[in-house]
Amino acid sequence: MKHRFFLGALLVWNSLLLMAQPTRLDSALADAKVRRAMAFVDAHTAQTAEFLASIAAIVSPSGKELERAQAVAKQMRKIGLQNVSIDSAPNVIGIIPGKSDKALVFVSTLDDLANIADNQKAAAQPPHVVGDRVAGPGTNTSSTTAGMLAAAEAIVQSGIQPEHQLVFAAVAQEETGLNGMRKLYADYKRQAYAFVDILGDGRRITYGALGIHWWKVVATGPGGHTLNGGLPNVNQAIGRAVDRILSLPDPEQNKESRTVINVAMLQSGAVFNHKPETGWFSLDIRSMDNGVIERMEGEVRGILAQVTKETTIALEMQVFQNTPGGQIAGARESQLVRTSEAISKYLGMEPVVGNAGSSNMNIPIGGGTLAIGLGGERGGQRGYPDEWADIPSMMRSAKQLVLLAVTN
């Protein structure tokens, strides 16, 4: 009995000691250089907002980001980042050297939605600061880059030498297939131990990725005038295929894997009195389990083959856009996720932590590398003429990044 009592008391005592030990965040906040960096972020709020206004004014639809990339590269050099470069994407990359060869990679989005260019050209005035907002088309997404560089400058100016190399990357073509992120990941996957995708102020933290596969299923067969029509008809094949796909038994469709399948678009023909030679329909398959996506795609191919056999109409699956997903074992309890959650709480938020993100982070997670997405507040009316970015949210994002850099 005495031994059991002693063992129980020892376990309780050890637990109390562990709780009393300072966390990585506690240790970081006690460091004078870190406190200086956090104060620097606050003191340079106005400059960060003005920089955001300047890059938001640059028309930068996905695939045409070079001018904005050049402006971001100029700012990276100005604030003291090293080895600043623009790659073929064009991604903009700047570095703060660390003690190790490993890298923590911070990622912001360089491009805008296609319609924002029209809003920028039609705007009565360029983006500008109004109270706690930067107002104007192009400001919302670009606030992620402005906040990232505010954090980078604070780290440089405070004299912090990070444990690992810090890579700051504003990536292109996020809206058109995550192509910039694909390029960045190919270049850094061996060196990076983690990626941080900046989407907001950190009140939402995501550590897993929802795989999204988009297909265009093309039907091809003989055409002709209505009077010479009849079967085979591509529309008959499209109709049968869509009905059977949407009727698939789906035991995987549940809240845990978030597996779904959808057909949203069907197109064929142009006039009433002609049997079309070709047509197509869209196919959208999503799941957090890559194996489930593969199995469902296999079932769809089986359906298409059967419909072709029945109708003689050829049905071909063509890749439109495939975004990888998946889960990293142990990610929820990783230092990166736990410290990010603690930082958000320190900054006055109650973060929602989940494993079903969909953003640039999908690329490293799909490749087996730890990554998180920092979501939350950023602004409003994205894609509309009255778009705006929230300055306090942008500065919280900058502080989140400073503290992530010194605790990981």
C-alpha cells in the first residue's frame, strides 16, 4: 500500500513539474529580442498598410504576376532578406539564414482572382488606407504577403538568429492549379521540415488536406441532322454515365473522410436540329483519403467502360485539375501545430483546429511533408469592387509568424 501511495504521489509531482516548466512560447516571450520583434511589428503598422496598398494596386491575375513579384522582391531586399530571387513561376523568395540546414517555409499568395483585374481598372482611386482598413481591389489576398514581410523585417531588425533557415515565399498561380506552390515544393521538399500557408490571422489552423480531383469526361460519337439521327447519341451515353456515377453506393461518404462526388456541368450540342458529335460533363471527387479517391475513380472508369460497351460512344476521362490531399501521421500533436495553437491563444483568439484544409498547403501534405494553414480574419468583399483588408488582422498574422519562427 505504501509503495502504491508513493508511486501515485511521484506521478502527480512529475505532472506538476511538467506543467510548471516553461513552454517554448513562454521561453520565446521571455527573450528580449523576441519582445523587440513583436514591438517592431506594432510600431510599423502604418508602413505595412502602405506597402499593402502599393502592391494591391498592381494588376496581378493568376499567371500574370511578374510586376507584383518584382515589387515584392524589391521590398524583400529593402528589409534585409538574403538571396532574394524570382523563379519561373514567378514565385518570389527571400531567406533569413538559420543555425541548421533545415528550413521552415512561410507561404503567401501573390496572384488574384481573374475578375479583380477588371475591378482594379474600373476603380475610382487606387487602394488606400481608411481607418483600420486598406480599401480597394487587390487588397484582401495581398494582405498575406504584406503581413509575411512585416514579420520577416521584424525578425531581421531584432537580431534574432533562428534555429532553422526561414524561407519567405510569395507564390504565383494559386488560383490556377497551385502551380507556384508545386514549383516551390519541388525546390524545397528535401530541405523543408514544414510549410506554413498564410491565409489569415490564425484563428483557424489546419494540418490536413482535402484531396480534390476534377475531371472532364468527354463523349465522342457520330453526329448528324435530326432526320438522320437516332442512336448512337453522345447524350444518351452522357445521361447513362452521369446517372450511374451519381447513384454509386458510397460507404466512405461520412464526416470523417468528407468524401463526396459531384457532377456540376453537362455540355453538348449547339442547335435543335443536329445530333452532336461530342459533349462532356464535369466530375468532382473529394476526400481526405487519397485511397478512397483512387477507388472511386476506378469505379467511375468501370461505369464509363460499360456505357461505351452498351452505346458504342467513346468516353474519356481528362484531367482538369487535381489537387492532392492527405494526412500526416502525428501532425495534430506536432510542435508546429501545438505552438501555433498556443500562439493564437496568446494573441487573444480561440483557434479552431482541423484536418481538412484546401489551399497551397495541399501540395506539401500530398508529398508527405508537414504543413499547416493559418486561416481566419483577413478582410472582406474579396473579388468585388469594394474589397478591403483588415489591418489589425494582418498585424496579428505578422505576430503569429514571428512567434512561429522562434518556437519551431
